[in-house]
Amino acid sequence: MAKRFRFRRGGGTNRLRLFRTTAFKLAAVYLAVFAIFAGFLIFYIAKNTTQLLTAQISEAVDSEVEGLARHYQVGGITRLARVIDQRSRQPGASLYLVVTPDGNILVGNVGAVPSEVLQKEDSSLRPVPYNRLDEEGRAGEHLALARVFALPGGFRLLVGRDVGERQRFVSIIRQALFLTVGLMVVLGLASWIFVSRRVLKRIDSISATSRQIMTGDLSGRLEVTGTADEFDRLALSLNNMLARIEALMVGLKQVSDNIAHDLKTPLTRMRSRVEEALARSDDMAGCKDALAATLEDADQLIRTFDALLMIARTEAGNSGLGFGPIDAAAVVADMVELYEPVAEEAGVVLAAEPQQGELTFIGNRELLSQAIANLVDNAIKHAADVPQPRVTIGLARVPEGLEVAVSDNGPGIPEADRARVVERFVRLDESRTRPGFGLGLSLVAAVAKLHRGHLRLEDAGPGLRAVLVLPDQELPADERDDASTTPPAAAALA
Amino acid sequence: MRILVIEDDQETAAYLVKALKEAGHMADHAGDGDAGFAMASEETYDVLVVDRMLPKRDGLSVISELRASGDHTPVLILSALGQVDDRVKGLRSGGDDYLAKPYAFSELLARIEVLARRNTPSEAETRYRVGDLELDRLARTVTRGGETILLQPREFRLLEYLMKNAGTVVTRTMLLENVWDYHFDPQTNVIDVHISRLRGKIDKSFDRQLLQTVRGAGYVIRDDG
């Protein structure tokens, strides 16, 4: 029972759905517009044609009257009667009637007309109902346009033409109107049902696929029929979006696996250390050492978390946040100055390449500096083991915008690994003996993305050349006043 | 020093108050924005430590209201939000320094002590002196025992910041923020190397070491003699 009820309700909804479609609304509007247009057109044609026909009748009647008047002048009522008698026998004749003063028909081809029509003084053309001569019965079976004249001696003359032709024409037109509108309604309904069913089918397929994707199957894609219509275009964009979401989800999974590994290791270490210290709680010095080491591990964990959060926020960030005009040359000089002592300690020569041209651009100074710092830090670490190690920071204007290149003459990165090293927690040094979290390049890539640019890793022959490509962009409107704000630390020192 | 801690987490607040007392300061605690505002406006404190997210009234609005009423007590903002734009927002509302959670207590203490010195005359001094080391801010010269020491501009600023806060511990992040104006974590011991260079210039050939490392906290310049 319940099943049938549901089915029926489903059927009802389905029928209602057809009426709720855009296609239905459009069809209804078009139908109404075309019906009004057709009605107007037909009304216009009918009116004009009727007028034309009336004018023709009027002309014919007038010329008849003129001719009859001449006969009357020549031969009086007798000649008139004879001429009318002759004419009324011809096929396709006009209507004639001559009535005697006492109301009897003298001559003519009209059976009967209402008597009040003949009594009127006015002789203009007017509609007159009449009976044919061969017809019995009441007057008014047919309609004519006729003029009535009073002749001397009390005779009355009626000259007119039947308007049956006109009536027929009007009825043809009316029929055409009904046919047209009817056909239009039928065709409109048919096309509406066809279009809506087709559209609904596509929409239903899209909805079904999205539901499937929502349940967790990210590999589902919308059907593309290949007709390149708007549904195909929509399906293509949605499919691109889905591909991007899927890629992000895969990346997220990979990252969470890496996070689990890289965060669990120090946590496990901390836990066992604390456990061991608790077991030997009488050894004060040992406990203190364990606490100090735990604190160090905790700090390291916090730093890793901070770096991860920063990457996540930078990746999800609004381009333009905290943006202002930056003198790239000054930032590079700052970084050289900041890292020069570290480099010297590691025996690495750190220098900025000679720069030229306009090197100011719009960006986030803090993030850009950190990105360069990460690249320099990496370069120093990797170049340190080769003879005559050297790290240079180049700055150049290219058609795309600005390029910041950090090159070293260390071992470099094999081409196959270059795409991978940008991922979070990926370190080519599998033994993980060098310091670092494997997050440095991820952050650089995220910063590049925030600036709508990208990070390119190339062979410096020998060594690695990491190029940060930063396209020129407009200063976002809401950041314009920020640029002039003095950094608080600078203010404190001044 | 009198310090007011406005922090809604009871445990954090209790730990802070206890640790500040152990460090030789007087500390009060307010548990929400309204109470914090009332206490800060009634009493005189040397430094306010304000959590950014507070019940009843948000930390930033407490600070801007205090500033609007003419109270210029130095404020240190504590926040779980550590991004550059969060920091800028915090400092714009009238805060003097910004520390992201989680933080080391040594970092917090160092910042509080530096903040408290803001209102002392050392800010306006043109000449700093620690033992026989002298720094002239106008002439931009450094001498020790009458001997001129040549410093790079950045080394000069580093020493200037250390000497302005002589006797107070400054952390590595404070140095990066105030001397280089960067707020990121350099992840390498860049600051330590700069300090050891500076030390080589001002302390190396002298018996008394003025620039000292405070383990687990940072650096301090002082004359122990």
C-alpha cells in the first residue's frame, strides 16, 4: 500500500515538475505572445478586407442607381420596371425591388423586406435583411447592402447587393484564426513537452551523478554528449571542478599520512621518554634531562604545526591579502644580509647577482621574504658539502613579471624528483638526518600560488636553480591604505 | 611590576599568574572582557596581557576602548591566530606587541619586561652605556673602554636594541621582529650566528663578557661586575 502511495505521489510530483520547468514558462510566454500576434494580424486583415468589399458593393450599387435613374428620366416608371425586370433575370444580378404606394411589389428579384426599411426617408447604403423571391417564409434570411429611393407617385425603389460573399470571407478568416491558434497551442505543447523532458533528463542525470559523488565516490563524472551545447559546457566545467577536488582530496590524504608519520614519531619519542623518566623518578638529574628533551621536542612539534598551518592558510588564502608595493631588491638584500653569517659558517659564499631595471612589485613582503629565506636556507644546506660552495640570488624582470632565482652548485635534484619535492613532508634525504621538516618548498610553492605565480625547479648545471615566478598584479583596493602603515617594529626603534 | 592578565582559560591564567609571581612580579587576573576592562581602568598596571578571544567582550575591543579613554598602558596580545594579518589587526587596535599561542613562558616574560620599559626614560636617551661599552645613537658610534668598534649597520641596530633593553632578556623572535622587521620563523639559527659575530666584535678581546646567552630564552646584555 505504502509503496503504491509513494509511487503515485512520485508520479504527481513528476507531472508537477514538468510545469515548474523553465521550458514550460518560456513555452507559455511564447504561446501567448504568438496567439496575440496572430489574432491581431487576422483581425487586421478581416477588417480591411470587409471595408474593401463594402466599398466595392457601394460603388456597384451607385452605378446601378445612376443607370436606373437615366432610364426613369427617359421612360418613367414603366421603363424602369421593364429594365429592372430584364436585369433581375440575369445571373449574378444585383437586388432590385419596386413597390407601389399601397405596398405591393411591382417588379424585382427580392421576395420580401421588412416594411419599415422601405419607409425610411434616408437613401444611404445600409444593411437590409431580405428573402429571395423563390423562398417562402420570414424576412431576414439573407443580408444585403441596399439603398432605398422614394420615386414620384409614392413608388419606392430598392437597389442593393447581397453580402453573402463578404460573410463567407469573414467566416473563412475566422476559421483560419481558430486553426492557427489551435495549431500553435498544439505545437507549443508538443515542443514544450519534448524540450522539458529532454532538459529534465539531462538535469536528472546531472543530479544523480552529483548525489553519487556526494556519497563519497569522487571518481564519478558527468555525462558529456558531445553536442557542445550548454549542458555539455556545464558538464565539462563541473567535471574540471570535480577533477580538481579529487586531486585535492588525494593530496590531502597523502599529506595526512605524512603528517601522521612526521608528528607521531616525535610524539612517540616524547611519550617513551616521559614513561622512562617516571619509572626512574628517583633520578633527579635524569628527570631534568628528560624534561628538557621533551620541551625541545614539543617546541619542534609546535614549529611543524605552525609551518603546516601557514602553508594551509597561504594555499587557501585570498590573493591580495596583506599585499603592498615591495622593493624586491631590498628584500633580496635583507635575506642576503640575514643569511650571510650562516652561510659563512657553513663555508658557503652567499651573494646577490647584479640586478637592473624596475624591481618594485605588488605582493606580501612577509611571505615573499619567508619564501626566499626557505630557498636560501635549503640551498646553503645542500651546497655545503661540495668544494667551493656558492649560493646566489638573482632578480630579473621577465615578460611575465618578476623572477627571483636562488641557485646553488650543490648536488641538485634529479629531474624525476623535482615535482615531488614540493609536496608536504617530502624529503629526498630518506634517512632524514639533515635538519628540516620537508615543508620548506611546500611553503614556497604556496606563496608563489598566492601571488598567482609558480615555483620552477631547474638544473643549474651543477646544482639546483629554484625560480619563483611572480606575475605583476594590481594592488587590491582594500589594501591600499595598508601600504602606508609604518611597520610597528620600525616605529619602536625609531 | 604590576601585571593584569585578562584570559578566560582558568588553567592558563592560573599558570601565568603563578609564573609571573615567581619571576618577581605582581599579577592580577580577570576572566572576561568586561571584568578585564573594569580592572584595567580602575587600577594602574605596568603591562596588560590580553587574550584576543574573550567571553563578554572581545580582547581587541577592550584594548581600543582603553586607548580611547586615554589609557596608554603597554598591552601584549595573546592569540591563537598567528598570521601576519592577524598581527597587524591586533597592533592596529592599540596593542603594543603580539604573541601567538602556544608560546614559551620565557618568550612571554621577555616581552612583558621589554614592554614595561617603554615608559622609562631610556627610550629618549641618545647614549646607552653598559659597563665600559658605549653606544651613541646620534653619532652612530660604539666604543668599549674608549676604543672605537666598527659595526655593520645591522650589527649596530642589533646592539642598539640589546642595549636599549640592557639587563632584560630578549628572545630570538624579538630580535628578528625588532631588528629585521620579519615575523616568520627562520627555522635555522640565523640570529645566533649574528649574535656570535657581534659578540666577536664587542666582547672577544675583553675579559668581561657583556653579551650573554640565557639558556632556553635568548640573550641579554648586562654588566655583571
